[in-house]
Amino acid sequence: MFLGPQASAHNICRMSVLNDDLKSRIQNAYSAWLEARGFRARRGQREMIAHIARTCAGEPPRLAAIEAGTGTGKTVAYCLAAIPIAQAMEKTLVIASATVALQEQIVGRDLPDLAQGSGLDFSFVLAKGRGRYLCVKRLDQILNGGQQQALALSEASSVDHSLVWRQMMRDFGTGRWNGELDAWEAGVEEAAWRSVTTDHRGCANRKCAFYAQCPFFKARHALGDADVIVANHDLLLTDYAFGGGVVLPDPESSILIIDEAHHLPDKTQRHFALSARLGATAAWADQVNALGGTLTQRMGRPAVLERIAKGLVADCDALRSGMETLAAAAAQLPFAERSRGGDPPTEVCRFSHGKVDPVLVEAAGLAAPGLARINAALAEMHELLRKAMDGGLDWPNPDEAEDWLAPVGQAEARAAAVRALLEDYAAQASDGAAAQGCMARWASRSEQDLELVSAPIEPGQLLGEHLWSRCHAAVATSATLTALGRFDRFLERAGLGAAREVSISSPFDYPNIAVLSVPQMNADPKDVAAHTAEVADLLPELLALEPSALVLFTSWRQMNQVRDALAGHAVLDAAQFQGERSKQAMLKRHLRRIDAGEPSYLMGLASFAEGIDLPGERCRHVIVVKLPFSVPDDPLDQAIAELAESQGRNPFMEITVPDAALKLVQACGRLIRDDNDHGRITLLDKRVLTKRYGRALLDSLPPFRREFGSGTGQLDRSSSSSAG
């Protein structure tokens, strides 16, 4: 039996859930699937099935981190292992991925294929957040001139979106569109979509006249009976932050598979970050004031609403004044320009060790109480509207309540978010020591506004609290979890110190199907101008080696400079640069050219280094222009390094290099996608051969055949403390 080849008989026997019948069910399903597809069993796939089965059916802590190299077939492995166990234990299997592409692949291809070929009987459904679905009521209101739509409670676009809204209503009404954002093929601006969707605060649920037609509730009803739910990381974090059971099943009744798990720590930091734009918030105070007065009038002036609206007048005036004071204080900070490539210029002032300037602490402390009162008033107003909808209040115009639920709910959510940021900054006045270290804080200034930010430095603590300590079992998996051959960096950031570590090698014969080349170069990437010129000089010759290539840059600026340097060269006729058109449009044009036998080259940044699948002739050459070290002026990365230094650690060798190694592996992973693939990787950064950390980066890659330029074979063993 393949299940548990490295576990003792005693360990298998004490797993009462994983009995002989269940083991046989998993094994038979795997054998049937292999036979149906004409495949041979893969050692790594069998090993992964075994580890996941032992984790999910074992004793606490039921946690595993499994790195499975490209070609392992990890989706089939975790589904075959976890579905029978989840069914036997009456748990729901929740699969969470980072990208829409993988979600669609799992739901549209992998699970149907498994259901058809394995003999397993299970149901599955795709789960998305409420914001991915049309709110039919809001669309109807906006097209029919609902009063609350005239209130600019959020920054609205000045563009007239009525044409796309009318097309949405026609297509939804005739059944040509199901109301999901991802199924709207024409594309839609964020501002236009935000106007016709809602969150839980703005939803009337069964009281809504459009409840029976609601795309979100139709999708949610399907979740209740599903054995397998496919979600994304953001929905998982949102649901569990609210305690679980909002959209997804309760954590305690779930077995979690976190695919593309290397993204989870970063997504957690962004999800739990706090921010507030000071100028926009000051202007918003007037809008909230108008909301209270207009709502009270439309509802027939009930006494309780008049009381709330009257209180909002003074509190909104205080909020506006407080934001202006806070902005004036922040404007005096020592800002430094942050390089953003092609993005608009931004200035940043990071607060060392998260300790905010005392003037800002005082200003935030003065503004926070008024905002707390506004938050409480809006929450009370929102609850009163719900009671009016339920018939529990004797108001003159209770029928108006449903129309006002969404704008009041949105205002309440925004008040809560800004309040959390202000209280986070103000808390340091009395708890400065506790506030330092755990959060990164900075101010960001652009032409439009000044923003204050606070983001968690150690997302693992949050993940442990919201996920790992509550779910029945969890497996975090990806093709890239280790950095420099170790799980340490991922486990620390993900809070998975108690997890079993499993590394499964790719089945691909890398030495015979791929070559890694580092040509001799004169320019050091620190000399950006010289390096850019040399890259532009080398690219035409390198691109001529294969009919298709993916060229990966680390900055917009260098990519655009290389394009300018190649102006007039014939190679540009076959090249596409990120930003010229959408990513999907670039990929479609690339495939058309390759299928027609024409050369095609994709030029992009980090978003092209993972999440795209270009097997065979679609990508024969990956060119990495520069080692993917983090941008040195990112305030969150600076705060992480600062914390490491305060702990006596070397942030460059313990954080920067491992993170770069992970990104380099992901970039190189775009080349070999299946058993029949072959090609080459070229790295245009001589530091991999001249710096002490270079050997570690090379050794972290798959065992490609290596070709190094003449005279570059000896590594410089001198110490180095920075990527520069």
C-alpha cells in the first residue's frame, strides 16, 4: 500500500479515522483515476497523498507545509487524499488559492476530471466574496435615479457608466449574464462595479425585493450542500476574521488546503493593514453630515433619527477639523521620494520601529473620539433601518428604509476603518512600548492626498489566531515554499511552526531538458544605466535563440528604458511590453503568433513571473534581467528588516536573500511545465557569480545544466551585507 510508506504500523493503527476501508478507498480512487487517464503513478504524487492523509486524519496539531515541485500533480494529490477523509469525518474540504486562474482550473478542469475518473462521489462549488456579485437592487436603483445614489459617500468616478449599467441589466434580465464580475467579459471599471455591488451591511437579505434573483445568495445556497468549496485567500481571511461561518463553513468543521500558500503571509499583511487618506476623510465628513440630514428627512423625521443627525453635525465638523490638523502635522514630516518606476511619484516617511511622531499621536488622539461617535451613530442608524424594514418601528415612511441600508452601511464600514487607524496611532501615547515592533507605520504623500498606514509585520500571529488554531486540519502547499532549501522563512511568516515539513522533488529531468546560462557581463546591476545598456545590447541575440521567450524585469523604469534603447530594432515587432495592453490580451496575441509559427516575446515584471502557464513552444526561453531583490525603499520591507536587526539577526542573509531565492525559483519555474518541455534560462546578473550569496541562490534552483560565461566561474567569497 502506498499510503504511509514512511509511517510506522503503530502510527497508522492509532489513526482510528484512517482505517483500512478509508485507505482502500483513497488507493482505489487513485488507481481508477490513473487508469482512466492512461497515466502512470508518480512517486511524488503518491508521497503527497500519504502525507496529507496522515495529517488530516492524525492527532493535533494537524498542520503540514508541503512543497511539491512542478509536475507533481499536487491538485489531484490533495483532492484524492482529503475528500474521502473529509466525507468520513463529516467535514467540508475548503480549497483556497491565491489566483483566479487556479480557482477556475480547479473548478473547471481538475475536480470534474477527478469526479469522472476516480469513482469518488462528491459535490463541489466555487465560492466568491459578496463584492464579486451584482446587487440587483442597487443596479435597479441607480438606473431609476434612487435618491441615495446622489450622495457621494465614496470617491466616485466622474465618468458616466450608464451604458455599461444598462447593458448589465439587459444581459442579467435575459439570462445571458449570471451577475458574477468574473463572467462579465467586456470588462468594467472599478468605480462602475463598486456602484452596483454591496457588502453585508448594505444587504437586506430576505427582505430585499430582489432576493430570489440575487446572484450572491444563489451561489451561497449551493455552498451548504457541497463536499468541496473552492475559495481564494482573501475570502478565507475575510470570513475567518469575522469569526467564520459568514460565507464559508465554520473553521472547526473544515479541512483547509491552502494552495499557492507562499502568497498567504503577504495577503494577510495587506488584509489586516489599516489606512486613511486625510484629505479624502475630511471631505467625507461633509458627506456623512448630508447623509444624516437627508435620511432623516426622507424617513419622515422620526425623533430618534433627528437626534442622531443633530449629533452628527457637531461630530462631522470636529472630524473635518481633526483631519485638517492631522494633515498639517503630517505635512511637516521628513518625507523622502520613493522610486516607483512608471507609477506617479510618491513620498514616504516611515516611523522607525513603528513609533509615530508625537505630534501625529496627539492629533490622532484628538480626532479619534469624534470618529468613534460617528461610527457609533452610523451603526445605530443602520440597526434602526433594519428594524424599520422588519416592521418593528412606527415610522412615517418605513418603506424607504431598504433603500438607505447600503449607503449607511458603507459609511459605517468606512468610519470603522478610519477609526481603527486613528486609534492605532493614538494608542502609542499610553502604550508606546507595546505598539513598537508589531506594526509597521508610515505616511505616504502624493499629489492627490496624504495617507497614514499601519500594517502588521508578523502575519503569522494573525494566521495562527484566525486559521491554524481553529480549523480541524490544514495543509499549506505550493511549488515554492522553501527558500535556500529550508522552510524556516515561510513557517515563520505563516505562523506554522508546529507543521510537519515535507519537500517533494519535481519529477522532471532538469539536467537533460533545460540549461541555465549566465553570460559574461561587464556591468554590475548597481550601475543601472550601464546594466540597462548592456541588457539592451544582448537581448536581440538572446531572443534569436528561440522562437518564444519571457523576459522578466524588476522595475518599470528599466523595462521602459530597454524598450526605448531597442527602438527601430526588428526584434520589437515580435515583442510585447507589460502596460501596452491587458495581461490577458498580451497572452492571447502571444499564443496566436506562436500557433501561426511566428516569433513572440513577452516582456513583463513580477506578475508575469508566476501564475501564467506557457508550456511547450509557447515559452522556450526565460530571461531574468536582474536578481529579484525587494525594492530597498519599500516601507514594510524596511520595517521587517529593522525588527530583525533589533533581534540580533542579519536581515539581508535571513530575509532578503531567501525572499529573492523564492522569487527566482518562481521565475525560472515558468520554463518547464510538463514532461515534454525543454528550453533555456538566461540570467543577466553577474552578482550570482561574484557575490557570496550567489552560490546559495544558484543552489536553490532546480538542477538545470549550467553554462557560465568565460572567466566568471569563481565565486567571490568576501562578505556582503546588501543586495547592492
